[in-house]
Amino acid sequence: MTKRGGKPKARNRKERREWPFIVYVWAMGLGLAGYLIVGRFILATRPHPYHWGAGLLGVALGVGVGWLWYRRWGDVLPRHGR
């Protein structure tokens, strides 16, 4: 049996990167608004899955808006360690 020496490879920097906080804020905000406003009030007479669909559509829209916000104005929290 042969042992291989050397250091383990460091993970790629892109693998470790997480989404900015502003993306989570927009996704949660528009998801909740989509579920409550669109799903519960506007689509109140429709079957129940429409409520969840409106919430999921709001989350997807929030992710897109959050990334656009991040590209234009940056994150709402300052990054430490840079």
C-alpha cells in the first residue's frame, strides 16, 4: 500500500462563497408577500396549492431582485476579513 504525501488541496474559492445577505432578505420578503398578499387575499377563492405557488414565485423573484440589488448597491452588511 502506497501513501501519498503532501498537503490536501484547498477548496476552490468559488465553492466556499455564499450568497450575500441582501439576496436572502429579498427572497424572504417577496416570498412572504407573495404568499400572504397574492396567495391568501387575491387568490383566496382558488385551491390551496395556488397559495404555495404564489409564495414560491415570490421567492424566485426575490432571489433575482436581490442579486440585482447586490450588483448595483452592494450588500447591506459590511464584509469582515477583507
